[in-house]
Amino acid sequence: MKINHDRLSDLLQRAYSAEKAAAFAYQGHAGSLRSPEKKQAVRQIEEDEWNHRREVLKIMQVYNIPISKYYEFRFHVIGKIISYSCYVIGWFMPYFFAGKLESGNVCEYFRMIHYFHELDIRIHDEILYEMGIKEKEHEVYFLEQIRQAKWLPFFEKVFHWGATYSANDIDLDHKYPVDQSDRYCKKN
Ligand SMILES: [Fe+2]
Ligand SMILES: [Fe+2]
């Protein structure tokens, strides 16, 4: 089955490749950490991203959406650069930029739900919801790691993400159920 929704197809292709960039970045991030627990936590997040990539691909295959060679190349390079940089930029920035990135990724999955609904397709709601919530959990985890850091207020001001700014409107303590998940990310 083919779908006629360019923005949705593009978003799926981007997400598929960006998940690889995230997974690569977390390999470097985990490698740069000393604490075994923190290393393990970031490895688990890397594993989540590989899972997301597999799930996004499954959806793409339903609608014969090809993998974008351009995005695959671009995000491969980006992921590797971030991965190596984690060893040289100190402990704070990898957490900060991971959190900021995750914050933006959350709504990509809810936006896919919106787009699918425009086509009257609801069969992917659950998995997309699950992935969006997982990205939110990642965001919260990274924020918790730097909440007390002295650099956070400065970075928060400059990059508009941190203890008071988020790029999404998900509150893990008060979640909407799956069938109301199109209420999320309306503004984004
Ligand atoms: Fe992900
Ligand atoms: Fe994530």
C-alpha cells in the first residue's frame, strides 16, 4: 500500500536515519563515562534507539517508503562526529545536547500520529505513542544527570532547553492515554 503524504514519508525516512545517529552518539557517550551504572544506562538508551529504528522501518515497509540514502549518509556522519566528540568535550555537554535532542524527537513521533490520522490510519498509534514516550523518558533521564550542574542555567538560556524549557508538552506523571495521544504536540 502506498501513501500520499510527503511530509509523513519524509519524517519517517528522517527518523529512521536519525535513530542511527543517536545510537552512534550514545556509543561514544557510554564509552566516555566512568561510572558503570551510568555507562549501562546510556547503553540501554542506545539499545532503545536501535529498536526505534527497527520499528520505524517496519512502518516504512508497509507503505513501500524507501530508506533515504541521503539521510543515511548525513546522519551516519553526524552520529560518528558526536560519538568521537564525547571523549573530548567533558561530561556536561554530551548529557545536555542528548537531552535537547531527545526533547525535539518526542514530537516527531506524535506528529507522525497526526499525519497518519489525516489519512485515517490509526493502526500505528500504539507503537508511535510508545516511542514518543520513550524519547521523553530519555529526555528526563539526561536532564536528571545535569540538573545540579553549574553550567545548566547558562546553557539553558543559550540553547533553550533544560529544567524549565522543553520542546514538547508531555508530562510523564500525567499522561494522556493512547487514544488521546493526538492532543500532544499540537503546536510543534
Ligand atoms: Fe529514538
Ligand atoms: Fe531517544
